[in-house]
Amino acid sequence: MKSFRRLLALQVAILIVGILTFITFSGISILKLASIYEKKHLSQISTILAKNIKLITELYPNKYLIKETMKKVVNEIPALDGICFLNESKEFCYPKHLIGKVRCKKEYEIAQLSEDNIYICIPIYEEYATQFLEKKKEGYFVAVFNNKHINQFKNFWILTGILISMFFLITGILVIVSIWIDVNVDFNKLRKFISELKSNIKQSDMNINDFKVEEIRRTAELILKLTEKISKLNDRIKKLAITDPLTGLFNRNYINMFIKTSYIPLWKRRKFPLTVAILDIDNFKSINDIYGHMKGDEVLKKFGQIIRKTIRNSDIPIRFGGEEVLIIFPSPTKEQALTAIKRIREQLIKENFGIGRPVTFSSGLSGFPSDIDSPGDLEKLIEIADQRLYKAKKLGKNRDIID
Amino acid sequence: MVKLAIFLLVFAFEVSSHAADVCIVNSYSIPPARRVETRVQEILKKHGHRIVNRNCRVKILIGTPAIVEELKKSSAYKKVYSFVLFPEKFGLEKEKNFYGVRVFPLPEKTYKRLIRKLYLEKKKVAVPISDSMISIAKIYLPEDTFSIIPFNNSPMEIFGSLLKYKYVYIFPDPKILKLVNITNLVNFCKDNNLIIFSGLGDLSKFDLDYVDKIDYEKLAEELVFLVENDSGKRILPCPCKEE
């Protein structure tokens, strides 16, 4: 609303300034043209008259003819009241009463003779046919003009100028006002539309004026936090899906989700040596049976902790069955993997589970390239390791079979 | 060593005596006068002379007003002049230190060239002259070739007398050279089969039968020649283009 009023005021101001500028320039140009008419036009008319009369006097140097010509010229031109020829020797005027009255001090300048008359002095030069003789000033030709005639013409000129200017001014104003009315109609429509829009926003309990940036910031923060939380939960769900909650080792899902899809193709491509070990806690069923499942879980939990602590990050421990753990060692030889298994055994034996004996485990190991010819067949390796585990159990448990 | 110093002194003296400080006074604003002035300046500079405004050894005067002014002064330096229609009017042929080049050829020479060019027989030439110019005209117009026909205001007064002659010469008389008068005279001559000629180069546009053409380049060279040398003649003839 404020901007609309400001625009309106600006339009009015521009219009007033425009009108004033137009009037000023028109006035100046009218007066300037009037003065040009008075000075240039009169001096040019006088020069032509001087040339013609001089020519006649030179062709026919007869004073009666000259007088008659001057008289004719004065009578034929209404604005002309008299003509004079002035030179050093004589003054020659028509009508005679001008003799002695006109004095030429400045050339081509308008001078006042009386209230009714102005005059202009045009220098007359002797014109020669050759350049060797320089032009010589002979005297002056004086044209006496009727001031009333000149003023009449000037006034007519000024009046015409004013009328034309006014016509253009009024036409201009009308055009501007009609444009302004059109624009104003559009502005009113726009204003109505804005007010309707505002009332609609109010109705839907969303006060557009009260809606603050702070609230937008808070909402954005909340959205960010929620997104972060969702992402974390997502990660956790993913982790839970592949992790055994009791031992903290990977579960069998991990084999399907990662080992089969990413690890085995990589192994096939790179053909790196790989050892698989299956660890199985000895006499675990009796622990469960005698000390209950809680003790069994405690043993399994500790077993998982020891495995995780002992092996390298690149080794992959998976809870394979009830008390069975599969470890994939991307190591060169089964012997190296065996070193890690022995360290796990040492740690586990040290643990006191309150069952009156140490907990041990048996293991079977298989590896590529010692046990299979080509990489990629993890199931075969697991199968071989499982057979060796069985062999270890059969041979009296708490031992590791590598071939 | 002494010989070398003497040689250098003599050489420097020779060079300085040859190069002169020259003043140029041009009292005419007409195009040929300005053209000659510029050309003279160029030649003088080329010859190693200096153009100065005061303390000059030689003064070049272009135009009658410059001569009139100079005659009022009494100075010892050499004066070289041109564009003076009638140097004899001021007695310049007798004035000490004044050397000039005529700006129009002597009428007799123009007459001879007319006869030669148009294969005409020699006859007396009528020359209309205004009363005020008769005394000057007599200096230039030998009686055996030219007949002076005087008039008072307009040459129309003597048109009847001109009919007795075959040739009419236009003398540089300001009254004759008025635009109206010369056009009248040329028209009259053409209408009556009179041969009209002049020595003033720029009258050729008025359809005269013969007009001498001035060689302004040569005129400038002759002015420089007079600056640099002492001429036996006080007034050199007007250089005309050979046709």
C-alpha cells in the first residue's frame, strides 16, 4: 500500500517536472527563434536588397533611376520604411527625411531609429573581377524597418509557438493521464488480489506475517536430527541382522549378505591364500545339562569375546552353529592361522567358569591352495574343515587338525 | 693547426654571410599572395635562411600596402617585393635597396604574345582607362602600340570609340575591373568582334580572347633569387607560363 502511494507521488512529480521542462524549453526556443528572426532574417533581407540595388546603380548610374528603384522597393515591402546609401561623399536616402538620421556604428546590428523604426547597416564593398585588387568598402546600405510590422510578425510567431507548444503539452498530458489510469486499474486489481491472498492465509491459521525464520531453523534442525537418528537405527538394524547378540560374532546371515556376495568374488579375482577354521567347544552339552543354559551362554559369550580380542581385524569370526565358530583367515598358511587358534585356546583355558575344569575346544582347518585347487569354493573348505574337526573330536578333543 | 683554424673561420664566415635573416610582410589576404608567401618561406628554409620578425637583413614585401608602409621608414636593408601593380607609381625603380618582380606582364609583352599565338596582324590597341588612372597608364602603354581611351564613370561612355579598333587591352584599372564594367565591356567586344585581352591571369574566367597566365612557382623562386643576389635590374618581369 505504501509503495503504491509512493509510486503515485513519483508519477505526479515526474509529470509536473516534465510539464515545467517542456514549458521552459518551449519558451526559450520561441524567444530565441524570434530573436533569430529579428537579427539574422532582417540582416539577410537587407543584404539581398543592398546587393540588388547596388547592382542596379552600377549598371545604370542614373540618380533618378536609383531613386525610383528605392521607392519601388520600399513600397513593395510592407515592413520596410526606408532605404539609405551612405558613403564618405554623400548620403542618399528614400524617403529624404532619413538623411542625417541614420548612423552606422556597427555592421549587421539592429539599431533603434525611433519608437516606430529600427534600422540595420549592411557594408557595401566594391567588387572586382580580379583578385589583385582587394575588396574596398564603399559605404553602407541602410534598411529602415517598421517596428510595428516586425513586432506583429514576432507576436504572431510567439503566439503560434505557444499554441503549438500548448497543443503538444495537452496531448502529452492526456496521453500520460490515460496511461496512468490504465496502470492504476491494474494496480487496483493487484492490490485486491494481495488482500484476498492475505485473508486466505489468515483463514488457514498461517499468519504469513508471524511466520519467523527461527521456527524454520528449528524445524530444519529437527528434521536433520530425525534423519540422523533414522540413519543410526538403520545401521543398527543392519548390524543386528548380521551379528549374533550373545557372542558378538557375525551370524550365518553375514555369510549370505557379505561373504557370498562380496568376499568370494574378490577372492576369486585376487586368488589370495585363505584358511578356514571351525572351532567347537568340547563337552558343551554337559555344561548346559549340568550347570544350565545360563552357564552355557556365559561360556559362549566369553568364547566370543576371546575370539574377537585375539584375531586380527581382517579375520572374520562367524557363529556357525550352537557352540561352533567359523573363522575365515585371509592368511598365507594354515600354520599361521593355527597360531591364532592356539592363542584363543590359551586364553579360554585360563578362564574360570566355576565348573571345576577348564573349557577347551577342538578345531579343524582347511585352506587354499593346500586343500583345494581353485579359489571360490568356500563351502568345500568348510566341509574339509568340518571333517577335520570331527577327526579332532574323535582323537580325544582339545586339539587342532590341519590335514 | 693554425691553417685549419683559419680555414674554419673563413668557412663559418662564408656560411653565415650566405644565410640571411629574412622578414616577410604580406599585406594581401588574396589566395595567390598567400600561396607565394608560403612557397617563398619553403624555399628560403631550404636554402638555409631564417624567417624572422625583426632585425632582418632582407625584407620581402607582398602587396602595395606593405610597400606604402615601408616607404615611410628609412632603413638600410634590402627590400624585395611583388604583388605591386604599379611599382613605377611609387618610383620604386629608382628607390635604393628596392628590388621587385612584376605581378602582371608589361602590356607590350602581352600584346606580342597575343599576336604570336593567334596569328594576328599588328594593329593599334585600344585601352579604356578611367580619368584618374591616365597618368599611370601612360607609363606602361607605349603610344605606338596602345591608344588610351579615357572615360569618366563607366566604360560604356567610350564603347563607340572602341569600334574604331580591332584589339582591346584591359589595363589593371580599378574602374574597368569592377565586376559590372568588365562584363559589359567583354559583352560589347564579343558582340562587335573585337579581340579583348589582358595580362591579369585570373580574368580568363570572363571569356577573354587571350590572358597571360602567371607562373607563381617561378615568381616565388625569383623573389628568393633577389633575396640572395644583387640583380642588375631593379624590377624583374612577371614570370608567365609558356603555352
